[in-house]
Amino acid sequence: MLFDGKDVSDWVRFPNPKDTNRSPEFAWKVENGHMEVVTPPGARQAAMSGTKSSVITSGHFHIEWATPAEVKGEGQGRGNSGVFIDGFPELQMLDSFNNETYPDGQAGAFYKHFPPLVNASRGPGLWQTYDVYIQRAKVVDGKVVEPATITVYHNNVLVQDKLKFSDPAQSGTLRLQDHLNPMRFRNIWFAPAKSDPK
């Protein structure tokens, strides 16, 4: 369990290099079983909060998230955040319900890499889910002999199907983006694979 609705003792802030506020202190609000992005003073660029330790190996990652109920902005300025797992590009979070933007920038996309197979977004303010299945690369003598794969379900709809990535990372931290929007997150967990199928 990475976030159970209360405990954020393993979470820290990762400032953007351009931020004037360099504090690593986790500043997001925790209430009613969820955490909500609160951008600290002096943070004028998108930053991140995430786990201190390397926890994401091969296995099943789950997160529930919600964009603001009150719609403000459009395109990339509307309910923007993202999931960052070392070894893979950003898995975009966005209010993509009746909101036009570029295909590989909408919810369910690997940002600027792969658009989702379908737009599975729920309306503003509603809870949504990502279920992400990761198989890390097979590495022999420091070389990737089989690429990593990643599959994503958005609200139980397949949006990314066994995409291949050549990054050799075998584990990594989880980071969530503060894109200056009050996004909410809850029920975040990771279940490591019981065995390597290879």
C-alpha cells in the first residue's frame, strides 16, 4: 500500500529545478481518504510528489484519481497531472471529458509517445482508475535482451496494450505531477509479480 488515505510518511516533494521553493516537504492536503495537490508558495513550475523508496518493479500498479469538479481552463490546462514510474514515460492524467487536446496528451496517453486506444474518461470530479501491468526488461550482462512491457486499463478499459520500452530499469519510484491543478488521488498500491514469467 503506497497511500491508504491517511499515511503519507513515505512521500516527499521533488521540486522542479526552476522552482524557487526547494523544500522536499510533502505539502499536499490529506483529507476524507484522499490526497489533493496543494502547490506550495514559490513553486511556479510543475513539480512532483512521490515515494522516497524504489518500489515499482514488475507487477500490478493501481491508482484512483479525480480531476477538479469545477472546470477551469481547456486543453492541457484542465485537470492536468501524470504518473511517473522510472523506466517509462509519463502516463498522462487529464480532464479529457469533452476537452480537445493533442492525441498523445490526453488521459491514458504515454505523454508525447503513444495516444490511448480509446478515450475512457469520466466527467469532471468523478473518480477514475488506472490499472497498470508492468513487466520489467530482461537484462543479461548489462544489455536488454527482452524489452520491458506495460499495459494500461483506464476505468477498466484497455488503453495501452503491451507497449515495449528498452529501458533496463528493474525498479523505480512512483511520482505524481503537480501541474498547478487541484487533482485528487486515493487507494494507491502496487502488487509485485509473484514470479518472473521468463
